[in-house]
Amino acid sequence: MDIKNMFSLEGKTALVTGAAYGIGFAIAEALAGAGAKIAFNCRDKEHMEKALQDYQAKGIEAKGYYCDVTDEQQVADMVSKIGQDLGGVDILVNNAGIIKRIPMVEMELKDWNAVINIDLTGPFICSKAVLPGMMEKGQGKIINICSMMSEFGRETVSAYAAAKGGLKMLTRNICSEYGQYNIQCNGIGPGYIATPQTAPLRAKQADGSMHPFDRFIRSKTPAQRWGKTEDLQGLAIFLASGASDFINGQVIYADGGISAYIGQDPGNLDASKFEDVE
Ligand code: NAP
Ligand code: GCO
């Protein structure tokens, strides 16, 4: 292998789902920086228009597609358009996802189904749409954005944890079934990352004090900070590149050490040294 170019994505086309902002945007930016052509999707017109401006501001010619990952026909149409516009999908990042924080006994079935459909069925639909092209090419990369909840439970996130636990096993199954075609399917397990999805967990209290969950997560993270979306960029390039061709079915955690650390008493933390996070 050409050591100097083992992380290069030149000549590759990447589809990052739900990459109008947040983790998906940062991953798309990273893959573009490594040379990939970028396709992304979202559902919302305002998000799309802002995202296209944001990509352009970073010098990235990303192509955006309106597509709900739970709609099989929309996904098939999107993958076909990407084939015409950019050449077939070489790298798929199943990033689109939602969370609903509701105690399970109070969660309505529609809320459960919404989370499972987007966070687990969506990656199934998108992976199924790109695999035939990857099989024909004899190579491909699928990266599933898993979660700490692929390993741990916590109150109020039953549907999300079930979906992300299932996504870990879907990762292993795609590895098992399609590894013979030189297709690698791995997961990224982010820790607690500062994005709109986790903003409610950091919101200042009415008296201006720190959100209890903010203090809790910092007490569980050796670095005592929230992750930045940029903290995931190197791992995304690695798993999208030839450098990871013999890594398959793995979920690699970029969590600041949360999964290795029992944590400390949140009351011991010196909050005065913490940087504010949006
Ligand atoms: P976010 O800020 O809420 O962004 C989610 C993205 O997904 C948005 O672009 C949204 O765009 C898109 N999306 C949602 N439902 C969709 C659908 N049905 N079809 C197409 N696009 C859809 O979330 P994030 O924090 O960046 O998280 C991204 C992924 O990382 C998610 O899978 C999340 O579970 C996972 N994750 C997040 C963290 C964290 O701490 N933030 C940690 C671990 C894992 P539209 O709404 O415009 O469609
Ligand atoms: C929550 C958070 C987490 C993060 C992420 C952690 O409510 O606990 O939203 O689930 O989103 O999945 O890895």
C-alpha cells in the first residue's frame, strides 16, 4: 500500500445522510478534505439552503438531495441521481438520526416507531440501495453512526438505545454478508457531542446554573468536556479509506474515554474552568 496516500479518498464519491449540519456536516467536510466528492441529504428546505451555503463557504462542492431515509423510493431515486451526477456511491455514512427523550411507559408507539424507522430502518434502506453498486465495483465502505447507547442504556431513551444497539448488529451483519465483495462496514460510536441534538442537555438552568446533565457528562468524561464534531473527523476518514480495508464489523468509540471510566462525583468538578459549549 502507498503509505503516503493510504488515507486518500481521491476519486471516491461519499453519501453522508442527514449532513445539513451537526455530526454529518463535519464528517462530510472531513471526507471532502481527503478528496471525496460529497453528496448529502436532508428533508427540510431551510436546512438544505443553509447547508449548501455552508459547504460552499468551506470550498466544498457538495450536492444536496431532498430525501427522507425512511422512504425506500426516495432513497432509490437519490442513489440513482448520485450515480448520474457523481458516479456510484463508494462510501455511505448512515448518519441521519433523531432521538426522543420520553420515559418508556409514557412513550407513544408513534414516537417509538419514528425513532426506529429513522435510526435503524433508514440505514437498512440506504445500505440496501448502495450495496449492489459496491458489489459490482468489488469495493465499498459503509459507516454507521452508532452511539454510547449502542452499549449502554439510560433513562428516557429506550427507542434510541434499541435502534442504536440494532445498528451495531446491522453493522456486523453487513460485514458478515458482504465482506466477500471487499465491502467494509464499520461503526463510529461518538460520545456526547455538542450538536443541536444534545443542546437540550446543556441548556443553562433558569438561574443561569449549569444543566445537571452537563455536569454529569463532564464527570463521566476523563477530558471533562463535550466532544466537538471535529473530534470525529479523523476516524471518519480512516474508516472511509483504504487504510481500514481489513477492519470490518467493528464499532470504534470516539467518546473521550467515557466507556473506559467509572466517572467521578459531579460535585468534585471545578466548573469555573469549563469552556461554554453551545
Ligand atoms: P442533529 O444535529 O439532530 O442532525 C440530524 C440530521 O439528520 C439533520 O441533518 C436532519 O436533517 C437529519 N435527519 C433526521 N431525520 C432524517 C430523515 N428521516 N431523513 C433524512 N435526514 C434526516 O444530530 P447529530 O447530533 O448531528 O447526530 C447525527 C447522528 O449522530 C445521529 O444518528 C445521532 O443519533 C448520532 N449521534 C449523536 C451524538 C451526539 O452526542 N450528538 C452522539 C452519538 C451519536 P433534517 O431534519 O433537515 O432532515
Ligand atoms: C442522550 C444523548 C445521547 C447522545 C449520543 C451519545 O440523550 O443520552 O442524546 O444519546 O445523542 O447518542 O452517544
